[in-house]
Amino acid sequence: MSDLLTNLFGPLDKSACIYFFLISIAFFIAFIFLLGSEVIYLLINSGKINLRVVTTGVIMLFNAFIAYFVNRLLYSMCSKSLA
């Protein structure tokens, strides 16, 4: 029973930190994609900009950047603590 609990809830090794690395890459790509789409929207619709769409885009950019930063921070903490 002790082995089962150790396997299920015990500490992971350093290779598990790659999860945070991959997620941070995914959110960085999402951030770049959202930034590009926001710039393209502003260039195409420069005459009639919808404030709601721009505000939503900025909020999505902020969320993607925060998710990228948090996962990068977690990866750094994970990899440094298990060094």
C-alpha cells in the first residue's frame, strides 16, 4: 500500500518539468498569434475600429502573456529546485 501511495503522490523527477516548458511554448505561440491578429485587425479596420473588439483583443493578449509568464516561471522553479 505504501508503494502505491508513493507512486501516485510522491515527488516527480526533473523530467516532469518539461510539461511547464511545453505549455509556456504553446502560450508564447498563442501570444504571438493574437498580437499579429490584433495588429492586422487594426490595420484593416483603421477607419471603423470597434472598441469592444479591440478591448477583447487586448484582454486576450494580456491573458496569453500571463499564462506564458506563469508557466515559464513554474518551469524555472521546477528545474532549479530539482537540479
